[in-house]
Amino acid sequence: MSIIKKIILILPIFTLGYFGQLSSEEIKKIGKYKDWEVMAVTEASGKVCFAQSSPILQAPKSNKRDAKLFIAFRPAEKIKDEVSVTAGYEFNKNNSITAASGKYKFKFDIKEQGFAWITDTKIELKMIKRMKRGSRIMITGYNQKGSQTIDHYSLLGFTKAYNATKKACS
């Protein structure tokens, strides 16, 4: 992997982590589409648009976490269709994080600061295509102790949210 690709992959870590620290005035809410919402923020590096959703079901039920699934566009950095996820905890380095919808399964390659990303653009596009056609996607992760969590995300409204996100950053 080239150094430029590594830099491009690591930059979103800091940006997405920063979203939680922004005030509601700095984030512009673009719209809500069933179970998905679209937002934009302007940073020093440029405009970032993203769609996000929270799980409709989490397992184990006793472990409430602030989990989110994101699709982001960063035109100034030439990044589009970026899929990322946070389970609300720091991921275990020894276990895979996967997304499953129907018979399709996608693996997240990079785990940093409580977030995970897919490094292959082709796989991201396949996952997005599946999300447009599906009704639910499940993200399986493992915490530092190795305990498994499964977050179920509704895909109702995903296609409209995706299109609005893409349009907001075009």
C-alpha cells in the first residue's frame, strides 16, 4: 500500500472522530430519510457530506452503545462512497469486523480509534449497491475483551439519503 493511500485512509479517522465534537451549529442537517439522516460540515480541508444511521437493534441488549454506520463524500480529498462504522467502543485488533446483508458479506480492513473502514473502493461500491437493494444490514464487531456485538441497521431511506449526500457534495 502506497504512502498516499495510507494517508487518504487515515485522514477520515480524525474527521469522523471530530464529528462528535462539533456543535449542532457547525453541522448542517440536510434531511432525514426514514432511518437515515444526511449532514454536511465544512472543515479546513473542505466540505464533508455524510449519511448516517443508528442501529434499530443491538446485541447484546444489555450493552447500550453509540453505534453508527456512515457513507461519506469528501470532494476536496477526492474521496467518495466511503463506508465506515463505529460500534461505540474500541475494536479488538484480533477479530474481523463484518457487514452482512442477505447472502452478501463485507469485511472492514482498517480499525482505528473506534472506527472501521473498507480500503477497497470496489468493495465499498458493492456494499453500497447491496444497501440500496436490501432492507437491513448487520455489523458484527468485537470489543477489546473479545466479546461479540451485532448491530442491525435498517436500510429504509438509504437510497434517498445516499443520493442527497452525493448531491450535497457535488
